[in-house]
Amino acid sequence: HTCCRFRQLNAVSAGIKEVRELLEEARHALETDGQRTILFIDELHRFNRAQQDVLLPDVEEGHIILIGATTQNPF
């Protein structure tokens, strides 16, 4: 329904290089096809500061739509 591309990552196993490659692919798809990318990141709370900083500009500029899944400790 969204006509967006869908990509997913697991924050436990994804490194900065993989995130950058995915973001470059998303920017390219937006420029060439006008198609936005939905990025689903499982275990988002596991991203460190550097990984978060790589994502921030593309989220703020609307190159990707970010959906993150996380867990919360009830204790």
C-alpha cells in the first residue's frame, strides 16, 4: 500500500558498513525511481552511538522511514 521499498536489519548483527550501504541504496532508489525505503531495525536498542549517528541524517531528511523494534525490561 505504501509503494515503498522494504529493507530490514537486525541491530545485533549489523555493522556500520552494512548500515551505510543500505542508506546509500535507499538514497539512490529515491533519486532514480522516486521510491522511498522503509527500514525496519529489529533490536534497535542494541545500536551503539556511532550506528545511531549514521542513521540520523537520512531519517531527518526523509530519505528513509525508520521503524524500530525493541524490548523493555519490566524490572
